[in-house]
Amino acid sequence: MTAADNVDKRIGARIRAERESCGWSLTELAERSAVSRSMIHKIERGESSPTAALLGKLSGAFQLSMSTLIARAEAQEGRLLRKADQPIWIDPQTGYERRHVSPKSEMPLDLVRIALPAGAQVPMPASAYAFVRQLVWVLEGELVLLEGAARHEMSAGDCLELGPPADCAFVNESGAPCVYAVVVLRTR
């Protein structure tokens, strides 16, 4: 089993645990998330690697950020999380690479490093932002963040606080990779 398969299985198990803790059937989660019942079933069984867009929809149905959902699946204990132990998840559709940098803690925040390949675009529904506040800090390259009707063009060093929940898209229109950090403050 590869590391990616292991991450997919942990994410699938976490989605199932969240669904069951809500007392929802597969059909109920499908209706709440706008993700097909068959796809949810495949993800929960670890038979399909979910895309970032699907994880955004599923996490929003649970009233969680994608970061919180994945952090719960990764469950790294301790106050120090070394780089070699930081969980990495790669979106099979876009190549978007998500590295969970912050250790598991009672602090209401997560720190995530994202590498977005040239030409990639990752949409996120407003529901994925309903119970969090976020800062997006561009570390390398250029990022276009579409936030509702607003278009934010960002370069290395720029930092944006996301506003009220709106459908978003993280877009790399350049010919080079973009690396950015997301600081997620959980409000629930």
C-alpha cells in the first residue's frame, strides 16, 4: 500500500465517521453535499481518491473546513510535528499538494502549505468556509483567488483575509508553480 492509498483510506474512514456521528445515511450526505451516493461510498471504502472540490463539498456538508476534516483524518499527536512527519495529500485531478504543517492540538487553528501547479484551478464551495476564518499568504509565485465576484491577484509576500463565506477558486494562471500558506482559525 502506498502512502497516498493510506491517506485516502484515512480520509475515507474519517468521512464515514463524521457521517455516522451525524446519524446520516449515504443518501442524506449525498443530498447535503451534492456529491453522488456512489462516489461517497467509494471514498469511504478507500477505493477512490477524492478531489479537492469533492472534499470541499463533503466538509461543507459537515459544517467543517476541508482543513479540519483532513486534520481529523491525519490525527498526528504531539506538540512538535517534524517536516518528515507532516501529512501530505495530493488532489488526483489537479496535482494540488496539501501539507498539514501544524501539530494536532487544542489550539483552534491549522497551518497548511499548498503547492498549486501551473495552470491548475481548485474550486471550493462557500459551505467549506462557513465556520472558519482564513488567511492566505503567498510564499512563491502568483495566485489568483476568486472570492465570490471579487478577483484577488496575489504575488509572493501578499496576504489576504477571506471575507464572509462565498464560493471561491484558487487559480494559478502562471506558467510556474505557486506555493501558499493557509492559516485556518476554527470558530466552532
